[in-house]
Amino acid sequence: MTDAQPNKQQQIQIADNIPGGEYANMMQVNHTQEEFMMVFMNVAGISGKVVGKIQTSPGHLKRIVDALQDNLKKYEVQFGQIKIADAPQTNAGLGFEDRK
């Protein structure tokens, strides 16, 4: 008979340099073959502030997208379909551009 291993729960700590959550209403995404870079911004009127940056591997980004899609489906089942607002017409003056 083997001894059953108790479930070990992962212990995650928040780094001291990470404050509470930030609100972002705009995001810029770029990529190379090796990584995806996401810049999250809080923009109001003609001013904005970068509130977070994330770099991750393509494989991990795929898992993030899958998790977001799963949670979005669950949200809409519980609260109803989300209506997508019109995208801002311009981001002129912020120093960011759309790279298609």
C-alpha cells in the first residue's frame, strides 16, 4: 500500500513593487516570433497613462486567450451578452499608432 500524497497547494506571493489592480481601457499588442508584448493604458480625453506591461511566450498567450474566452462565455451565460461599444475614432496625440 502506498502513502497518499496530500494535495500541495501552490503558494503565490505578490511582489512588493506591484500595487493594487489598475484600470485599463486601451491595450496595444505587438509580437515577435519569440514573444508577445501587451501594453495596458488608462486613457481619458487626450491624455493617457501606461498602467501595465506584460511579455509572454506565444504558447502561454494561447492559454491566456483560451482562459479569457472560457470566462467570457461563463460571464455571458450569467449576465447576458456583452454589447461591444464603438472603438475610439482616433488616438491622435497619445503617441501610439495602429500597426496593421
